[in-house]
Amino acid sequence: MVPRTGIFPMMHTVVVREALLERHPWVAESLFKAFEQSKRWCLEQMRFSGSSRYTLPWLHADLEEVDELFGGDPWPYGLERNRAALEALLGFLVDQRFLPSAPDLEELFVPIVTANE
């Protein structure tokens, strides 16, 4: 179930060194597209009903619940789709004095335009 905040924890963050992006600015968008394609393939494979790929007895019921709660994607990619979670994280980092102040999210992420944003 989605908590009252609407935030479902992120699993991973992909980080690319600025020096690499300066030399090869296409890397960030290419990585983003590759991860999107990989996730889409994974979600499609989970729904294949010819034979069970995963040993979850209620897999199809769980997938229906994921669709209902998250629109089929509990781990969205992209800044805008994760803004609430990232802003909450920055707030916690400031509250707990890991950061003196919250930086602008746009300063932390390479702008990538997707069909979802």
C-alpha cells in the first residue's frame, strides 16, 4: 500500500561523473533510455502468462494491485515523477544536518525530456 505521503522508496540512483558528461553529453540520455527500455521489458515479462517466471503464487493479483496503486510502475524514472520523494529526502538531509541547506534539484540532475514528463 502507498503511504499517505504518496512516496514509495526508490531502489537506486544512477550517477554519472560531470567530467564524463562534459566529454560525452549524450551519455545521460542514453543511459536513461536504456534503463527505461530494460524496465519496460521486465514489466512485460512479469505479465507473460505462458508459464510462471517468478515463484510468487499470487503474482497476477499482485501485478493488478501494482497497476491500481502505481499505474503499473512503482519505480518511475525522471526528476518530475520523483520530485516529491527527492524533495522529502533533501528536507530530511537538512533536518538531520547532513546538508546545510537543500540544493535545487535541477542543479543535481541532467535535464532529460521524456514522454512521461
